[in-house]
Amino acid sequence: MRIIVAGGDGFCGWPTALYLSRKGHDVAIIDNLARRKWDIELRSNSLTPIASLQERVEAWKRLTGKTIRTFIGDLTHYDFLCEVMRQVQPDAFVHFAEQRSAPYSMIDREHAVFTQVNNIVGTLNVAYAIRELAPDCHLIKLGTMGEYGQPNIDIEEGYIEIEHNGRKDVLPYPKQPGSFYHLSKVHDSHNLMFISKIWGLRVTDLNQGVVYGLHTDETLMDPVLINRLDYDAVFGTALNRFIIQAAIGHELTVYGKGGQTRGFLNITDTVRCIEISAEHPADRGEFRVFNQFTEEFSVLDLAEKVKRVAEQEGYMVNIANIENPRIEKESHYYNAKNTKLQELGLEPNLLTDDVIRGIFRSVLEHKDRVILDNVMPTVKWG
Ligand code: NAD
Ligand code: USQ
């Protein structure tokens, strides 16, 4: 297939582009390199030293003989996007290219507005460009499990059957997102559900949980291909942050009580889920939702797992329940369905102690790059 990976310079997009290319697909990356600029804005960095996108694709070509075309530009620039669509004529468009940090979206008004404009306008442009230039193309859009929030009932995959006053219907599952970022994903989902219906587009919305790990078989092929790894309080995510904190002797920053429960998955499963979705396209006019995670953990569970493994490796670790900078439930019911991707062939790589140990050892190699000032949270919701 000809596949565009938008956001292909990022944490999920880069390993996905490599994986799909290795599987024989003709891959083209779109990215505006904004994520690298946000590091500069936040005086932060990736724990791993990442090469430029050009160096990355040149190394890939040298190692495998495969070409990944790159288009540097912004999805909110419609003319640029249309030009890429004309050149690539994609069968599938994998859309990772959004501002994805909840804390970043909560910094202030400017960051909230930027996040929603970047994400919602970008997605709307992608949908228009598909309609205009490649109407049969399958849009595989990254959403988030956080669209659902933490309701006191089981979470279904996108839709729920409701009986009300004696009548029944299957309706979009209620959304209770917890940040302006998570809200942007809800707005995207609503736009795409509407658009798939009126224009007959093929859309898969992947409500992904929190991703952990950094390596895939492909990113391990050469140091130039190494993936980015965020540890700071704005872009770093729970499990990866805890592992890095353990490696540098920092207390593990469990926010509040730590009963916050989320769906998690390994980056190796992210890339496979994209492949599975591409291999089984949505029908014309179908807006399909898959919950993309493999296991559920509370953040306190994760901190305890990391502490155990790090101590086996000879590192002493303290878990600190620090003041929660977010406004969120700290103990709640959580039971989300995730069978659809497994029915299509996903075999989950679960979070064993050996997996944590592997990430921990990789992190130790780069721990001197941590900028300590960036570890504790500073962005508050209230
Ligand atoms: P990332 O920030 O590492 O990568 C996103 C990439 O998109 C960056 O390279 C950035 O430069 C690019 N980008 C952003 N806005 C753009 C625009 N307007 N035009 C072109 N390029 C743009 O993020 P990630 O962790 O790889 O996440 C990828 C997607 O997966 C996001 O949509 C995110 O919401 C979703 N997701 C991520 C996680 C996670 O734990 N990382 C979990 C669930 C869902
Ligand atoms: N948390 C801590 N300590 C930390 C960091 C986070 O206790 O040091 C807690 C948070 O308060 C929250 C939970 O861990 O309750 C998850 O936070 P996170 O920062 O790991 O993840 P989140 O903000 O939800 O965002 C991340 C990605 C986002 C994606 C989302 C999937 O940045 O792009 O959409 O995970 S989900 O959580 O399913 O919505």
C-alpha cells in the first residue's frame, strides 16, 4: 500500500513509518517538526539523542535499501497537504500529527487555543483533502482512551446501546475528557463521524491508551534510528517517566492517591495496531472505533512495579504521592473493552518485569541527558 504517516517524526509515528516500510509498504512521512520546537520552547529534550529526520531516513535507506519520502509541512496548510496527496495518492493516511500533551494544552489560553486549532483544523483538512484527492483512502486517526474519561460503567468501543423510555438505539459512547488536549480529540471524533457519513469516507478512530517503551525491532537496527523518549512533566507519560525517575534516583511522582487507572500498551503494539487497521480498512461511510490498549493499571500499580524491578537492578527507589497538578478522579471504577484489535490479530506484548527491566537498562545509557528542572510538574489545571 501507499501509506502516509503524518507525525512520522514523533514518538509513535517514527517507529510506525519504519515498521510499515520494512513490511514492504511505500511510506511517506508528513511532519512540520513542531515537536522538536516545543522541546526548545520548554527548554527540554528527548532522553535519547535523536537524529534529524533527514539523517533518519538516509540511514534507513542505507540499511534496508528502502526509501521513505519526507514532506516537511503543516497539516493546517491546506495547499501543502493537497500537494502531498497529489504526489502520493495514498491508500491509507495514518494521522498521528497533533499536539498530544494534556499539560501543554493547559499551560494558558494561548496553548489551549493552539492545541485545539492545530488538532481540529489539521484533521478537518486531512478529511477534505481525502475527499477531494483520494476519496477511497482509509483515514486511520489517532484518538485517545481519554476521550471517554472515567465513567462508573464499562467503557465500550466507541458506541453503546442505550434503552430510554422504552426505545433503544446504538449511540456514540458518552465523552468526559479531562484536558483541552483530550477535548480536541473528542471534537475530531465528532467531525470525523459526521464526515464519514456525509461524504462516505473510510475512517478508523484508534482510541489509544498511554504508550510505554521506546524501542522496536526497526529502531534498534542502528543508533541513528533511535526513537525519542519524553521524561519531562509536560510531554513525558506515566510509566516511561517512572522508569526514568528510578534510573536517576528521583522519587517516583505519583500524582495524588495514584488510583488513576488507564489503558496502557507497548510501542511495539502501537505499530502493529496501525498495520492491522491498514490491512482491514473501514468500509466506505463507516466510522469505526477501536480501543487501542492491552492492559489497565493504576499509576500506583505502575510505580510499585518499577520500584520492584529497579531495586532488583540495585537502585533504591521511593514512591512519593505528590500534590496532583491535575483535576481528575484519583480512585474510580475502570473497565474498558479492547477486543476488536485482538479479534483482527493483535497479540499483546504484556508488561512483564523483563519488559520494565529492558526499558530501564536502555534508559540508564542516556540518563545523564536528563534536565532535572523538567521532572517535577509545574502546569496546574485549576
Ligand atoms: P509526538 O508529539 O511525539 O508526535 C507527533 C508528531 O506530529 C510530531 O513529530 C509533530 O512535529 C507532528 N505534528 C504535530 N502537529 C502537526 C501539524 N499540524 N502538522 C504536521 N505535523 C505535526 O506524539 P506521539 O506520542 O507520537 O503521539 C502521536 C499521536 O498518538 C497523537 O495524535 C497522540 O494524541 C496519540 N496518542 C499518543 C499516546 C502516547 O502515549 N504517546 C497515547 C494515545 C494517543
Ligand atoms: N501521572 C502521575 N504521575 C506522573 C505523570 C502522570 O501520577 O508523573 C498520572 C496523571 O495524573 C494521569 C495518568 O498518570 O492520571 C496519565 O497521565 P499521562 O501524562 O501518562 O497521560 P495523559 O496525560 O493521559 O496523556 C498521554 C499522552 C496522550 C494520550 C493519553 C492516552 O500524552 O497523548 O492521549 O496518554 S489516555 O491517558 O488514555 O488518554
